[in-house]
Amino acid sequence: MEKLTREQIIENEHNDFIQVYTRLPIVIDRGEGMRVWDKNGRVYLDFLGGIAVDVLGHSHPKIIEAITNQAKRYLHTSNYLYQDIQIEFAKKLKEISGFDQIFLSNSGAESIEGTIKLVRKWGFLNNKKEIVSFTGSFHGRTYGALSMMDKPIYKANFGPFLDGFKIINYNSISDLESTINENTSGVFLEFLQGEGGIVSANPEFIQKLFELKNKYNFLIIADEIQAGMGRTGKFFAFEHYGIEPDIATVSKGLGGGLPLGAILIRNYLSNVLQKSEHGSTFGGNPLACATGLASLVEIENHLMQNAQIQGEYFLEKLQEIAQSFPKLISDVRGKGLMIGLQLTFPAKDLVSRLLDYGIISNATNQNVLRIVPPLIITKQDIDEFSTALFKSLKTLE
Ligand SMILES: Cc1ncc(COP(=O)(O)O)c(C=O)c1O
């Protein structure tokens, strides 16, 4: 096939695809480590990391090795056959996460959907019918996930949604007290909200949630799809609170760059879903399990620690910069390598300025610049970002 130019690729994308994405004006050619190159040979530092997916950066040798080895054996069979690579991956995931059993899917939303089914079935067995979730949360684009979310931008004109959900204010203890009762089957939450603008749960709020759990007996589900996989300096964001949820959902970085998601449960939930009650054709794809395993080993060995160290350095740098631009930056927050800059203007304007300086970044929740780079990041990368940020903000002052 004839090679398309950069302009032709952009034009074709506009014609050939349903226009749901707002893409940056970069036509990627290749990536390596923290960097990607476009078709014109221009290099960019990647602080978006495939939206918190590329934990090992681009084209990591361990990922290439895992793909090559697995591809030589087989690419897909089905979950009707036993697969050694799934078992090896599961063992590692259980060891790092401390959970007892897993179900493998292909994505975040698919993990959320399976979990809603599990929670509803548990609720059916325990005569509890209501699921509680929070404002500002993001759980995916499918109907179950949307039923737990409040933002009109994701929901307008798509109703009706599923019954049996109550969405209450994040970090509101009084909402918890007035909503949760013996009819509550599960509470879904991100301990560090991503799409919602990098917002943490308050420790007192989490304490109250667990007090109510003791009183009413319901399941707590940590959506760790964005904040998990070592990004915050611990494997899960919930670990910063010293509590243990009943279920965690993970995806994004789980497959080391390939599509993979998981539902992680404690052993007392292992009999809730029975044979044929759930499944997925591609879930636990062997290639994704192989890259996921390679990625978990790196995360455990040094990347989780790197996320913590570089995250602290990054936050310090950003706080310094924020002091120079009090009219433009109103807050710097986050944990590890999941950082948000609360701006006083649309974050997309800063994203495009940063791009001029060769930095790929992302806007979320209108005025928040979201920074979720690969966990392999170095001090030098952060310094490069900081210089570009300073220059960009100068032009916007
Ligand atoms: C916390 C959280 N949950 C769920 C999802 C949905 O994941 P996916 O896009 O893989 O369906 C996302 C995606 O951004 C997320 O950040």
C-alpha cells in the first residue's frame, strides 16, 4: 500500500472514523522510553503515557521480548483451554496485590461491568439492592459504568441508565451517612480520582465509609484502573489509607501496553460468580498476560519506588513554578506520578503551548493539566518538563 503523508493521515482520520476523539496534531512514527517521534522526525517527551498505560515507556526491551516469546508459541486460544501464561501472570498479580482470586478482561470498563454483576449477585444473595458511587468519578463508557457517574458530558442524551444506583458527593461524610444503609450492596470509588481532576479522598471520609461498612455489611470496590499499578508509589492508591477494600478493578498499565483488565477479589467472594455467569472471549489474552507479567516484574523491582521518588521531586518542582504564576495555577496536587495542576484557565491552552516545546500532556475536567507519565521517568525528564512549563506559562501570563 502507498505510504500516506502526515496530512493525508489526518484527513483520512477525519473521514474514516466516527469523530469522538480530539487528537493532538501529532502523527506518531515510533516511540522509545519516554520519547515519541512524529512522521517529520520531531521528538516529544511523553507525559501522557497512553493515558497512564505505558508504565514502562515505549518499546521497552522486556516487553518486546515477552511479545516475541509468546507470539512464537501462540496468540489466542480461548478460555476453554488451560494456559500456563495466565497462571504465571495471576500468581504475580496476586503476590503483588494481596488479593486472592482474579478474573481477566480486556479493559477498564469491562472490569467495572463484571464487578457490577458480581456486586449485584452478592447483593441478591444478601438481600441488598443498591450500589453507591460518587460525583467526579470516572468508571468507563459502558452502561453500568455510566450509571455510576454524574458528569453530563459523558451521559447527556444516552439514558435511560440502569436502576439501583445512587451517586452522592465525593468526600461528603453527611452524604455517606444519609445514603448508606442495610440495602447498600456495594460502594465504588477511586481513592484518587483521575478524570475527575486528580482529587484524593479525604482520610476522614474513608474512615467513615469503613465504619459504615462494619455497621451495614456491604462491599467496597476500589477502582484502581488509573491510580493503580504502582503509579502513586504504592501498588494501589488505597494503600495510602491503611484499609483493605473487598474488590479492586485494574486495567490501563496492567498489560504493559496491551489491552488487559482484571477484577481482584478476596477469597470470601470466590463463590459469588458461578460457571457461565460471566466470561470474555479475549479476556486474559496470552500476549497481554505475557507483557503484563514482564511489566509487573519491573514495577515490583524498581518502578513503584521510582514513582514515589520522582513524584516527590516533580511535586516540589511544580510547587516552585506555581509560586511564580499565582494567577495561572491555583493548586498542585496528586501522589507519585499522578499529578494535577489546577489552572485558572482551560488546560487545553496549556497543553497546546507545551506541545510547542515538545511535551505531550493532557487536560482533564476543563481546568486541570493531568500528568501521568511512564514510571521509568528520570529527574532530567522532569527538569525538561519544568523548563517547558515555565516557558509556556510565561507566554500565557
Ligand atoms: C478510574 C477509571 N476507571 C475506569 C476507566 C475505564 O477504562 P477503559 O477506558 O479501559 O474502559 C478509566 C479510564 O480512564 C478510569 O480512569
